[in-house]
Amino acid sequence: MVEQLAGIQRRSGAIFGIALLVTVVVAVDLYAVGKGLSYRELIVAFAALIGGVVVFGGERGIRFGFVLWALTLALGYRTLQYTPDLTIHPAEILLWLLFFCIFAQRQLVSVTRIALPFWMWLLVPFCVLAWWPLIAGDVLWDKMLNEFRSFLLLVPLMIVGPVVLQRRGYWRYLLLAFFLASTWIALMGVIEYWFPEVTKLFPSFMSQPDPVTTADGFARAQFSFWGGATATFVCVLALPSAIALAKWWPHWFHRSAILAAATLQIVAIYIGGYRSLWLLLLIQVVIACLLGIRKGGAVVAFLCLAVALVGYQYIPRTSERAFSGIAALQGRPIDSSAMDRLDRAAGAWNQVYHAPLGSGWSGAGWVHSDFLQVAVNLGIIAGLIFLGGYIYTLLRLGRRLLPYLRAGEQGDLGFTLLLSFVAAGGLLAMEGVEVLPQFVLPVWFVWTLVEVWLRQTPDLRKFDAAPVTSYPSQVGDFDYRAV
């Protein structure tokens, strides 16, 4: 009887949710007919649809809503401005909605081990103490909140991720959504780069699509649909997902589509012109070739080489762009952008020296290195904790993954996450992503996936040193074949 009543309540909630979604769609359609549709209306409508799925879909709605949340990473600068120094991204609103809905579902909380990495707990007192400039009235509250919430967003992600991925099949859905969002970003950037007249078709979504010529003569894509060339941050994080997706969908037409999407993302990274991302992509290729499972590394290397050769022929001053990046890495910048970054880093080190306990949230400005920025804002100890947290996680991931690579079974997902996590560390070290939610959320998403994979994957070093031939029966009950 109780089960029947629960079933009736779920059906009633689903019917009400569907009715609400239909009402929203009709309202948006009528608004569009009367006044025209801009990106803001689309954001509100899309967020309302996902919100309806999450709130009225119960447990399944939460899981599916998190998959849809991954697609919102393609929105870029499509944000809602609250104050001049504080903008709200739809992805963070939906993330908090998922977070609170999870605690409304008791069965989800009771069967999931909710835990945060130890380094996050160590940072808590420093995050609280960093608000002290607000008491003195030296800093605006919205500027401080803007950076504080970038770290705070990792908390709901670290809770929502394990709950959703408790169902192993959602690994493929989440990575596919992340990969699709990155492919969409790359597609729009490539189209407007070579066909800028496309903006006439989407005047409310694109502006100034013409490439910008840098000091070294390289023509950089604008990615105006996303809001800037920083869109390629998502591409370098999502690109490794192609390896796992190609294993999960082995048919030739599936792999052809994945290969085409991966090539598109590499092209986007190339025309984006971020030399740091070129370096990260090169590092990913080297790791893929050294540790790549079977032919995966060779395929990635071939794609990057093909794009580089074609780009060298059709995009002028590529070599000058690369050489200027090498000069910057050697500490001898020859362009204004690299010089500015070097000056910011030097200023940050000087600030840490004079205020080792931290200057408070937003005290550093934008240093283009989150590890250094945390040291300025929260103090040198907090900076070392943050850096140590990343290195510790990377070492755990590498050590856990190596036996699976040697065994040759079920290491594809871990290998994908290793490449993405290396890119995440590069962005934290060389770009600085904590200044805006659209920058930091993809990085935190990858970090969360890594933590979940480490929790769910047995440590083969605790078992016999003999070669594993029948995974997973020898090492526990976790079966990636269920994915």
C-alpha cells in the first residue's frame, strides 16, 4: 500500500512537472513572437526547463539534471549581472539547486558516502579569515564574494558528483555532455573565424567575430558566441573524453563522429592562440604517447600534428607565436601580453613577501595563476595547501591508474581523467580561473570526476602482484563494463 501511494505521488509530481515545463515553453514562445527572443530569454527558459526536471523528477531528475548541467558550461559569458563586480552564471544556480534537492531525497543521502578532500577542510579557516578586509571597509563585498564563491562552488560539486555517479552508467552521459558542450564551443568558434558573415544570422548571440591580430602577427579567433578565446579552456579539458567515449561507443560511425569532434576541438585550441593551451595540448600528447592505451596515444598525436601542419599553411605567423611563448617560458618575454603576466607574477610574489598571512579575498587582482593568487589572498600557507592538494590528487591518480594500464583492462576512463586533470593543473598554474564561474566550473568538474573515480576504483597494489586477467572479479565489485 505504501509503495502504491509513493508511486501515485511520483506520477503526480511528474505530471505536474510536465505541465509546468509545457507552460514555460508556451510562455517563452509567446514572448518571442511578441517582442523577439534574445539570449537572456533563452537562458531563463533553459534554466527553467532544467529546474523543472530537477525539482519534479525526483532521484532520476537529479541525475539527469546534472547531465544537463554539464551542457550549461557552453553558455560562457551568458550571465546575469547582479553588481558591476558580481555576475551570476546559470550553471552555479542549477548546481546549488541540485545540491539542495539531493538533501531533500533521503535515500540518496543515506546510500552515498558524502566526504570532502582533506585539503578542502584545511583551507576552511583561511577562507573565513580572508574576509577580514571587509570589516575594515577596505574592499567592496561583491568583489570579495566573486572570488570566494569560486572556491565555494567546489563543495556542491564534490557532493552532487558522487551521488549522481553512484549509478555507473552516468559516467558515459556526463562525459558525453561535457564533450558535446566543448564540441559546440569549438564549432561556433571555427565557423565565425572563417565565416564571420554568420553573425548576420545570430545578431543577438555574436558580436565582433573578426580575428584579432596579436603583436607577433597571429590571427586569434574571438569565440564571440561564448564570449572570448577563453572558451578554449573548456576544449582542452574535454578533449581527452574522446578516448573513453570511443571505447564506450565502438561502432565505426560513432568513432568517426568522435574523431571529427576531437579534430574540431584541436582546431579551436589552435586558432584560440593561447600559448599555454598549446603547451598543455603538447603535454597531453606526450603523456598519451607514453602511457596511451593501445593506439589511443598515436591517434591523438596524429590529429595534433595534422592540425598543426594545416594551420601552419593557412594561418600566418604561427611559428612566431610559438617562439614568443617559448621566450616567455624562459623568462625573456618579447610581447606585451607575456610581459604583463610576468609583471603580475612578480607583483604577487612581492605582495606575498610583505603580507605572508594574506591580503584577503580579491586582494591579488588577477595574477593569471590560481596557486599564486591563493597565496596572495589567503596567505602562503593556504597557497601551499592548495598546491599540495592538487599534487597529492595527481599522484594518487597516477599511482592508481598505472596498474590498470599494465593490466590492459578498464583503464580508459582513468586515462581520460589523467589527461584532463593535467590540463586542469595547467590552467590553475598558468591562466588563473577563479576570477569567473565560467572559468572555474569546468576545472572543478574535472577535479570532482577524478575524486569520484579514485573512490570507486579499487587499488590493485593491495592485491596480488600477479597480472590481472579477470578484472573486476579479483579486485572487488566495481565493474566499468556496467558503464
